[in-house]
Amino acid sequence: MTSKLRTVIGLLLVAGYLFPIYWMVTASFKTQADIRAVPPQLVPSSPELTTWRERIFSDPRVPHYVTNSFIVATGTMLLTVLLAAPAAYALARFRLRGRGFVMFFCLGSLMFPAIMLATPLFVIFNRLELTDTYLGLVLADSTLALPYAIVLLRPTFAKIPAEYTEAALIDGCSPLRAFASVVLPLAKPGVATVAVLSFLWGWGDLVFALTLVNDDAKRPVTTGLWAFFGANTADWGGAMAFATIAMLPPLLVFLLFQRLVVAGVGAGGLKG
């Protein structure tokens, strides 16, 4: 296969992958009739901003939903990194009893869908009065993000030579200071990868948001989409515009840390 043919195939695959995003963005500038037109209009015949003015910019709930998602996603990211980094370092560096079981548990937990945890977490959080709170959503999202973060970070820490830590200890650093000042900076790509993925995990959660939150003031963007659908009607233009707004923050976060994420994923697969 020639390089030109591979390039063409790659461009076609990328175009197919990005087409739903293109359709979402362009549909936000169409009328309801244009969205339902047959055959479909790939390019809006008469783009308009009515949907954006009436359903997005004039609705005070939209920025509120985005703010809620940002709080939950940031909290999930911070909590996951705070717990995963020392746990993965300990599993990579020390000969702990039951280390294999812990790794097996982390890997096994990745197979369980969020819906299996939603009901037990609701019962527990309801008794702890954590429903309808940001903290409840952060803890729930972290239960799924944390095992994946540990699995991804452990090879990253295992790749760092132990001599660096030993040299820091000889120079008078405490084990915690050596970990924070020496090991973490060297593991920055892996930590950044875990941070970005945890943020995306918290931003895109729907199951826990539907299960644990009934107060509209605490709803994130994923549940905010329900406001555009009724029993017999669906505002597809408004939903597409809202989805476009909801897509921008995680997209911006990923683009800002793209190089670190790619380097972290590569480093995480080099050594087990």
C-alpha cells in the first residue's frame, strides 16, 4: 500500500469520525424544518442564530449547567490524581503484600459498567446525605476513574529509575518530599494524562448525574440536555447548540494537554 493511499484512507476515516460533530454544529444553525429535510442538508441553506439567541444565550440554566459540570469534572480530576499517584507509585516501587490482588482488582473493576454501581451508591450516599451535592458526584465519578488511573500510572512510575529517589533521600529529603519533588515531575506526562482523562470522565458522566441529582440547580450539562426533549416534541436545534457548548470545555482541555497525553499514554505502555 502506497503512502498516498494510506493518507487517503486515513483522511476518509477521520472525516467519517468527525462527521457527527460537523452535523451537530451545523444543525444548531438550522430550523426544525431544515433539520428534518429529506434528503438531509449537509450545508445549511439559510443559517440563522435564532436557536442560539432564544435557547442558549437567553437561558440562564445553560451557564449554570456548564459551571456545575466544570466543578464536578475538576473535583474528579483533583481527587483522582491525589489518590492515584501515591497508590500507583507504591504498587510500582515497593514489594507490597497483595500487590497482585490490588492490580487484579483495579483491572477487574474496569469491566463493571457505571449502571451497576449507581443503585448501591445511591443507597449509601442517600444515608450520608450526599445526594444532590457536588461532593457526591465527585466521589461517584472517582470510583470509576481511580482504578483506571492507577493502572495507567503504575507503568509510568515503574519506568523511573529508583536511583533518583535514593539520591534524594541521601540528600536529606523525606520519602514524601522525594516523591513530590523528584518522582512526580518526572512522571508529569502520565499524571497529566490521568488528569485529563479524569476530567473528561467527570464531564461526560450521565448515569451518576441522573441517579444522584434531582435538584436542577446541581445538574451538569449531560442531564441539561433533557430540557430540550418533551413527551411529544424535541427541540433538535436547541439540543445541538447546547451539545456544541458542552463540547467546547473538554475539547479545549484536551487540546491544551494533547502532547502530554500522547507522551503519557506511550510511557504507560512501556513497562508493566
